[in-house]
Amino acid sequence: MTSTQRVLVVDDERKIVDMVRDYLDAVGFEVETAFDGKAALVSIQDNPPNLLVLDIMMPGLDGLDVVRKVRSETNIPVILLTARASEQDKLIGLELGADDYITKPFSMKELAARIRAVLRRVQPSEPTEKDNVKNKINHGSIEIDLEKRTVTFSGRRIELTGVQFDLLTRMMKYPGKVFSRMQLLESIQEDAFEGYERTIDVHIKNIRKALEPNPSKPRYILTVWGVGYKLAEEADLI
């Protein structure tokens, strides 16, 4: 990532916004701020950021409402900030299309690391001469373009978040291989925490919604009960 990355920080607690802004600015990000959901949507429309750091609990238009609106129009990466202890609240945010979440209180260093990790996932890599030959993966009706970070199913463009793209790519490289949730989690973030394992289920559910003709009866991404998930082998798709 050679150019400065713009991050929009949204929280109704001004002290948190000020601390996050000052830290991210000090480590090289360009930071915009907003203090409620409506102002965030206006800022996104006027000047879309590279990433959105978004508090869930805000008066009026809360963070989940903002995620719904953002995901209906764009694939801007979203990291949720939440003080809620309930895991279900976090999973709802991920189901709506958030890329990651971090629970208050949090360290600024961890937040910056998660921002960098998410931005790396959505940043197309510079292809080498060798990559130009091997920049596509095909499996059944699915085609992944690694250079452009795009997915098509039977020629139809599938919209995935950066996390979803990386998870699908990981499985596409190894059809039939069974991945545990922790293995998949480690493939999308550098530091895997057991408490985050259930987020994989949500991401897989969203990939199925986007990809599978009948998500309730998946043919491509299969559940291996008690273990995790695998991509069906081509012979099983015939």
C-alpha cells in the first residue's frame, strides 16, 4: 500500500474518536471523523474512505444501520467497535457484511494492526510475470481472478468482502481439503483468537448466500460436522 489510506472513524464518544484519530494519524493514516450514523453516511457519499471504523451503539442511526446502508451500495471494508459483551451482537454485524470487529476497551496498536490486515486483504497485489499465467483459479462454475480480486459464478460477478474473498480463495486452492475454523481464521488474520472462531461460520454463511444457487443446500462449500468446512471436489459437482 504505497498511497496514504483514508480511514473514517465514527463514534458518538468524542474522546474515543480523538484518541483513535490522533493515533492513526501518527502511524501514517489519513483520518476523517464523524459522531453519528447520518454524518457518517454523508461523509462516505461525499468522499468514500478506504476503510470505516464504526461504533455499533450510537443514538439515532446506529452502527448496524450504517453497515446495512453501506453494504447495499459499496464494499468499503468495515471494522466494528462495540462495548457489547454479547457475542450475538458482533455476529449480527458480521452477517450484515462487516469485515472484523474489536471490543472496547481496545489497544490502539491492535486496532491499527487490524486496519492494516483488512486493507491488505482488499488491496490487489502487483502481478509478476509468473503470476500473469497463474492469476486465475477455476473450480466447477467458480472462477477467481487473484490479480483483480474478483469472483464469478457461471460468468456472473459475485460481490464478496475482502475477508470472504480470502476464505474462498483459501478453499479453492485445496478442493476436498477439510479446514478447521481455526485454520480458516488464521488464513484471514495474523493473530487468531479462539473467541473469534464463530465468526468463520458467519463469513461462510455470507459466501454461500452470494455463491450457492440454493444456500440452504450448499453444493460447493460443505460443512464437515465437528471439524469445519471444505470445498467440494469437482467430481462431486457433476
